[in-house]
Amino acid sequence: MQVVTLIQTKGGSGKTTLAMTLASAALAKGHKVQMFDGDVNKQLLSWKPSFEDADWAHIEKPDWPEDLKIDEPPVDVNELYAKLDELEESGTDLVIIDTRPGSYESTEDFANAANIVLIPARPAQAEWRLVLSAFEWMTALKGTLAKGERFPKVKSVIANVPTKIIKAAAGVGSSGSLPKRDQDVLNNILETPHLDTMIPNSRILENLLFHGPLPTAEKAHRNGRGGKLMADHFEDLKDIAVSLYDEIIEGDEQ
């Protein structure tokens, strides 16, 4: 079982969208997912109600996937570890813990319980300082542990990325075509421990609360009248999400 904790020192950084993207990927692979919403605005807990209330017009809305559960996290750290043991015994494949912005002791507990801590990194100058601060926080947390004690891997995920920056990072075309400020931020982020898969800027991802998990929405639109174009968009994003998820799985096996 993989436990992924998402952190950032400021709200609006894309943690919740990243959490929903990862859950979508796991579902696409037939995995069982448990999400814990430790954020202050409880968007994850509103995911299922928002999905069920959304108007899909002429597309028949499917049922919420049975293999995706969302709850509030245990408050006590001992209860947290007991719950994780219970989930693993029940066959859960992925646990995602979304945390509240800022440096809190509870967030540190969630980080210590994870296999990997992910820091969403938007390629913008103001956001870069937040990413660096989050890495420094995790380094300081690791320093409080006894020598040899297990600590999760910490990686950034470059998200909400414009197409020109994705192409520049992949070496498609000339990175010199980027404005210097964008190029500098991209270079800074790429110097951090990061996952290679980038999450593009997408209206669909911004509205996952209403669309639901990517594979669920893709299948519904694929079967709906005139929904092929939207289904193709969902599929493209699902493939990117799966690529990101595979990196997490493969990295833990190394």
C-alpha cells in the first residue's frame, strides 16, 4: 500500500487538485483508494456531493466509484497508524492525505506516516519560494528523527503547467523561447527532487469536483451522445495522471 501526503505552506497551491488527479490514476489502474481530507476547506469531502449535484446535460452520469472512499483523517497519531494498518489489511492500494496549508504538527505526523511526500510546484516566481520553503520544512523535520529512522521521500510535482513550459522542459523546440523569468523558475524547480511527469494547465482538472474521477468521466462521455471530444480530453489527462502515479510506485520499489 502506498501512502502519499500532500503538503504546502500556503493555500491555493493545487494540493487538492493533485490529490484528485492521483486518485483518478489509481482508479484507472483498478486500485482501491482511500483519501483523507485534512485541509481546512474540506474540498475533498465535498467531491462526491459536488459530483452528484452537477448537471451533466445530455450525458448520463455514472455512479460514484465504489473503490474511492473519502473521510476526515484520524486526529490522534496512534489512531492514524492503526487506521493505515486496517486499510492495508483490507486491500487498499493507495492512501492520499491532503493537509491544511501551513506548518502544523498534525501535518508533520501525516508526512512521517507516508511513503512519499509530494509538494505541488506551479512554475511561477511567487510559487517557487513556497516550494523551497516546503522542502526546507521537510528537511528540518527529517533532522528531528533518530539516525537511521525511516523518513519518506520528498518530491515536487510540477503542476498547472502551460504547454510552452512542458515543451521546453522536454526539450521540444527551444527553451530560449521562454521569457527569462519563466525559464529561471523552471530551472529552479527542476533542480529540486521532482517527478518527471508534469501536470498541464487544464480547465478539466480545475473542475474535477464536478466531473468526478477522470476514468469515471471518460467512460460516461465515451458512451454518451456527442461526448467523444470530451472523452478524449479526459483520456489524455488520465494517461498523464497514470504516468505520474507509475513514477510513485516504481520509485518506491527501487
